[in-house]
Amino acid sequence: MSDGDASPDDPAGAPARVPGGRAWLWWAALVVPLWIVLVLCAHWEPVMRDGWGHIVWYRDHMTGVGSIIDFARESYRLENPRLGQILTLMMYTPGPQHVIATPLLELAVLALLTAVALGRWPSPRRAGDALAAALMVALLFACVPQLGPMLFYRPFTWNYLFGLGVNLGWLLPYRLELARPRSRRWWRAALALVLGVAAGLCNEHTGLAFAAMAALATVVAWRRGGLRPWMVAGLLGLAAGYAVLLTAPAQHVRYGALAEQSGLVARIVDRGALGNLAVLGGLALALAPALVLVAIGVAGRRAAPAAPIERASPVVLALGGLACTLTLLASPKLGPRLYFASVALIAAGLVGWLDGRLTAVWARRGCALLSAGVLVFVAARLVAVHRAVGPIGMVRRDLIEHGRPGSVVTVPRFPVGASRYFLGEDLAIVAARAVIASDYHLTAIELAPGPAR
């Protein structure tokens, strides 16, 4: 992937524009196939686990704004108080909106991560920016635990990926302000306040890390005489939203009072040194494939010395990702899905660090080939897995929804087992089958004979 000659107004070390407008071809080669994969897998996503509850909700409630508001109130009091839970319900509305909106959300999060990494919006006129975006996708594809469920299981996608997107959208202006200060606008304070509240309502284990990164940016802006009112308003908004999320009555219900049985320090102590190291080790193991890019970056050299902000920003992003995992040490529950924000922020820091270091042709081509290889392999696995489970999921749903009340319904097993591409056989859990059977007035739901996967 060639960057061509830098234009005179390009900042030092920034990827250059490509003469003759060829850069858009690289963007198209990345975005179009990626979008097709996302659409196909979203189309094939089967209803499973928490998704059944949303399907039943639409069966029993009138659709409309009033019903959604009632659902939001109930979720805040008794179930899941996150903002993404409301969007999750909306994505189960009958119709094509899920297949349209979910891939667009995923592409938007990719754009936000790339922008945060580069300190500017990626340009369709820069092949180097297309390479940065490809590296970002490749790192996520290679390093995110439970990648398939995070992208193609709506309760994960709209609670965690959407939550990360809102937080990145809130953080990005702080990043851009440090890279290139902008003029004062009063409306930015109101927007930052509202977006901050929304960001705070998204995820318990990411709020502190994002608040710390934005607070650091605010202090830097203040020390150099460029403090903006919106920066303070955004922090106040995030703090307010985060406080509302943490104090929601549903937190007590959904964790079965686990959070109140012991304090933060007691949970860390009770887990023990090995248990806490295992939490951190899970992040390290997930990031192991990124070491290849680290080696290429170490071997490379910057075209020109980077500004202090650009040297520090990748470190801050990486530390923000680490902070998200450190927060998990005090969490009453753990799971691979909770590493998603950590991996994404550390990946953004790595891409930002690589930006400007890939000056040698071999380094750019090597990164391009590595990214292409990862993208093709993982995309093929995602498509193959979801193409296999999608039709089976449709058959299972049809059998359950149209089963005769009081009968025992036997459904086929999913043909693939649990992996980082798929959650696995949800109906293997007896309690889950019992709840769904009760919702559909069936005596029982049984799995067809076959090997357990």
C-alpha cells in the first residue's frame, strides 16, 4: 500500500495523500467486503439466550414509544439499567432494522476507533488511513475474545459494542482538541453534557477509564491555556450518568446482591493473587497476536519527530484499556465479553503508535498483508459458522413459536459448538429450556439426539 508524497500542509509523520485519488480503492477493498460479511452474519444470527426474552416481550406488548419507555423503567428498576438494553430490545422489533443498523453501528465504531488512534478523522484520500483502519479491524478480529457473539449476538452487540461507541464518540472531541484546538462554540457544552450522560449510562467497567482519559486531556488543555467549557461539561455529564447507572435498583437485582455481600477491596482479596493475575492474564493472552505488529513498529522509524501529544496519546489509550481490565478485579462477575473495551482501546493505542512509523515499504506491505490475511481468515470463519447456525435457528424458532400448548417440542441442535466465533448450544442448559417452554406454554423443550458440542 503506497502512500505517495506528502503534501506541504500535512503534519509531520502523518500518512500522505495518494496522488490521482487511488486511496479510495483501498478503502473500498476494506469496507465493502467487511460490510457484506457483517450484513450476512447479522441476517443469519439465530435467536438465543436473552434474545428469547425480547421476542416474547414483543409478543406480549404493543409496540410504540410508550411501551419502550415502560420497558426502560422496568429495566432500570429490575433488570439491566444500561442504555444499550433499550437499543437491544429495539433491534428485536420484527423487520429488517437489525440487519441494517447493526452493521452500520459496527462500521461506526471502527471509524471512531481509527479517529481516536490517529487524532483526526480518517480521510478517504489517504491510503495510510485505510491501512490504519485495516490494522484496527485485524487487531479486533485477532484479539477480541468471543468476537462472533460480540458482533452477532444482539444483547452483547448493543450493550457492549454500542456502549463503547457512545464512549468513543464522547471521548473523541477531547482527542481532537489536543491534536488541533478548535474555536469556542457554546452549543458544544450542551452537546458534551448530554453525550456524557449517555456515555456514563452505558457500562459499569469502562466509565472510570474514559473519565480518567478525558480528565487528563482537560488538564493538559488547561495548562496550555486552551481549556474549553465543553470539556468540563462533558466530564460532569459522564459522572452524572455513571452515578445513575451504578445506583440503579436493578444492580442489586441482576447481581443477586453479590455486589453488597462484600466491598470492593474484599472482592479483590477474596479472589486471591492467582485469581487476580488470571484476570490480567486473560487480557495478555487475548493481545498476544498483536506482538507481531509491535515487532514491526519497533523495527520501523518515524519519518519525523512526533509532537509530545502524539507520543503520549497511544500510551494513554493503552493505559485506558488496561484500566478497564483492572476495574474488573472489583467486579462481582467476570466473562470474556468484558475484555472487549480493553482490547479495543489498546488496539487503538497500538495503531496510533504505528502511525508514522511505517515509513519503509516493507513495513507497510507487511502490515497490509498481515491485515488482509487475518481479515480473510476470520471473515470466512464467521460466515461459515453463521451460515450453518442461521437456518437451524430459524427452524428452532418456528418449532417453538408454533408448538401446541402443553406439548413437548424437540428442536435440532446447532451444528457447531462454542468458540470465539459462536456462543454455542444455549438450549443445552436445562433451566434455559424450562424458561422458554414456560413462556410458550409448552410442557418442555428437548434437544434432538446428537453429539454434544
